[in-house]
Amino acid sequence: MTFPELRKGTASRKFGFHPAPRSSHRRGSAFSLLGGFPPVSEEEMELEAAVLENIVFVYEREQRRVITLRGA
């Protein structure tokens, strides 16, 4: 797949990708038009932090495994 295919959108037909609607990045989201995103609850913030910690943990573990497999 070449860059021009990606730009034209022919890659979407070949590989099943569906490009985002063209207007989505030009007009802004409904939240920005209403004055911002709704406030996040304390519970959501804690959950997001826990998920992020888990992602970092798994990433670091995989990096150590790759280094071990390479014999470094």
C-alpha cells in the first residue's frame, strides 16, 4: 500500500479500513461547541489511573522480556 492510496482512500476498499468523516476534524466536536467536556468523576479518574498503571506495567514487562530473549 502506498501513501497516495492512503490519501485517496483506495486503501479502505482494499483492506477494509474506513476513513473518518472529513468534517469531523474541521468543525470540532459537539463538546467543544458546548463549552468543554463534562466533568470527570473521582471514580473515573481513579479507574483511568489504574488502567494506565497496568498498561505501563505490561509494556515494561514486555520490554524486559524482549531484552532477555535477545541475550543482552
